Amino acid sequence: MPSARFGSVVGLALALAAVSPAPSFAAPPLPEAAKPYAEAAARIIAAARADDAAWQRLARLCDDIGHRLTGSKNLERAIAWAKAEMKADGQENVRGHAVEVPIWVRGEESLALVHPRAAPLPMLGLGYSPGTPPGGVEAEVLVVVDEADLERNKARARGRVVVFNDPMRPFDAVCGTHYGEAVRFRSSGARMAAEHGAVAALVRSVTAHSLRTPHTGTQGYREGPPPIPAAAITTEDADRLARMQARGQAPRVRLAMQAANRAPGQSENVIAELVGRERPDEVVVISGHLDSWDVGQGAHDDGGGVVMAMESLRILRALGLRPRRTIRVVLWTNEENGVAGAKAYAKDFAAELPKHVAAIEADMGAFDPKGYTFQHLDPAAERRGLRRLRALTALLRPIHADHAESGFAGVDVYQLREGRVPLLGQMTDMARYFDIHHTAADTVDKVDPRELADNVAAMAIMAYALAEMPGRLDDPEPEKK
Ligand SMILES: [Zn+2]
């Protein structure tokens, strides 16, 4: 065997390299539709990778302001910061777009195992959860795996704390993330439990990997039975409670939460523009959400997306790349618990939506960019838009972000779907995203400067090409001759 002769695979590779030239994998030629933007794309990539400006900007947001829950002083500070930064960048039409937002406050909260022994349990209340009565609720737990398990055991749910212990499967190359299926107990577990008379619900954190970190998030129920307090617990403690129940130890917990829903308040989406040189009334939106959960720093979710949009506009302006149409940064407010910012934008800018040629959202973390999802209200427009998008994503081959597929583009831009706006979602390598999603560990040190810079490059190139190209992604096909 040749490998035995050289002693190792490395030796074999070196030997082969010595006798034959490295095989050359010629890149396929750039599609005609992408060629006009190739030079700009190369300049954008060089500018984005030249330094760690994007990461430094994200670090200031994360370190100086921190997490940014709707209704918090921190979010107000972040809104003022984003406006000041983009004014300093020389952006045009920097302004706030006033939005009425729901206000949920966490307050003091705690969870403890009280039987068969006393031990504190790390927890995070879920958005929109009501608080417990003063002093908390104490009850035996009923651990269930899923809906069918709850249905089988519903007679035992009354007066109990129902624990949903459905493990999220790890990220895999074929299916990607399993977040979409695992999150349903966080979204509606409390409602399911309340229907059977439970006094509270605890949900296994939506993650496949845990360092005993609880993951918060919102829940979707405001109809049905009166809401019961709901919180996330760690995967480790969910498993522990399940083991205790299986051993017949009848574990009991005490949950105390001061969470409350308050009267609606005021917030703002932040807007800034690079005004188009030929068709200023036609708009490409680039966006991320400025609010975050009230734990960690909201670095990947979604400080990264915010900085991608801000830096894209800064780099395009610095390079003198003013496209035909306007590129508009929109930093959404209240994505995490209400989506009020994007809903208000869709309503208040309804008359302009026909001239929104695309809306890009980055809200899948700031890991290596992979490409774009594409979504359109009209399936035929989605098919031809995706075909045209694939020509443009070829511009992103140098940063390995040239993938394009039909798919959900993001919660915020989804609000523009009824306005028939072509929607793009910035895809990233999500293998590690849900390990830290909505936790105290979502901090800026988890963001890699080069990966963030490549995301900036991808968004700036895509925004530029969409704002510069003669037509729109969803234009009807030309008449066949
Ligand atoms: Zn997000």
C-alpha cells in the first residue's frame, strides 16, 4: 500500500504533491447578471476584511450598553447610540420611527427543588409570563416528554408544575438546526399545561448542548385558559427531575416570579439611508433587531445583525458606491417579544412597500455567512427571484457565502411579505448558535471578528447589487419571442 511506504497520510500527500502539480479547480465563470458588480464586490470584501471595525462596534454596543429588552433603559440607550453612530458615519435621513411596544418585566425570580432535597435550580422566566403569587407556588412536578405524554398523564397535571422535557436534537449537516420543532414547548407548553389545571410550567431549555445555562424566550399564548407562570430550566435539571420522577421520588419545586405585563410603552425603529442616485424612492432594506433578551449582551442575537447593517452602509459610503436605488438600514425594535417594530413599519410604510425592491434581515447569529434564504408571497415570483438571486450570490464565492435557497427570511421582514416585498434572510453557520441563544452566554467574545466581517461583506454586496441592478428580483419574465 502506498500509504505504508510513506508512513502517514501527510507523507503520502507530500509525495504526491512532489510528483504532480496540484489539481486546479477552476471557479465557474461569473454569471452575466453578476458581472457588473464584480469589481465593487471585490472592493467591499477587501474593505470589510481590512480591519476589525465591525467587531469593535459590536463590542461597544455589548460592553457599554449591554442587553436591550423592550421597555428597558438599555434599549433606549442603544437607540440613541445607533442614531449617533450612523450620523457620525455621515449617513442620510437618520431618524427614529416611533412604535408602540408591549412591555414585559422580569422582576425577581427563583426556582428551588424542595423535595426530596433542597437545592436551587437555575431558571429564566419566559416572556409574557405572569408572576406567581407573592411567596411563589410550591407543588409536585409532572415531567412529560411531549404532547402525547401530557395527554396520557393529564389527570395528574392538576395542581402540579408540569415540566416539558423534550430534548432538542443536535445540529446536523442534513437537517441543520432542530430549533423549529423543539421550540414549541417554550412557545405553548404553558398553555398546554394550563388546559389541564397545572399551576406553572417549566420548559427544558431549547438547546442541544448545555453548560447548565437556562435559555429564555417568548411564548405565544394570550388566548385560552388564564396564563400560568412559565420558565425555562436547564437541560441538566430537566433530566434530573425526570430521573427523580422515574424513581418514584415525587420531586417538588417552589417557583417565585415577579414577572408582569405592563401597559404598552414607546420605542423606535432606527432608520438611516444611503440615498439612491437615480431612483431614490426605490428601497433596499438591510436590517437586524436592536432589542434583545435581558440576559447576556445580545451579541449574536442580534447585535451582530445590527452591526452588519450599520457597517454595510458605512463601507458602501466610504467606498463611494452610491447605487441607483436607496439602501435603508432599519434596526427593528421589539423583535423578541412582540415584533411591534416590524409590524408598525409594514403599516406606516405601506404606501412605499411597492417600491421596496428587497428587504434583507440578519437574525441567525453572526457566525460564518453561508448565503441567503429567499421568500416571496407569490410562489412564481419566488421561483424566478431565487433564480436571479443565485446569479448574484456568485459574487459571494470568495467568502464561501454563495448558497441560495427558498426559505423563511426572518420574523421582522416577514411582516413585509403581504406587501409583496422580496425577502432575503442572511444564512450563517448555525451549528453552535443555539448553544448560547437567549442566554447569559450570548456575549461579544462568542463572535469572531473575521466571521462578522464576512457577514458585513455579504450583506453590503447583496444590498449593493439589488440596489444597482436594472430590474427587480421578482420582475415578470420578459415575453418569449
Ligand atoms: Zn433575534
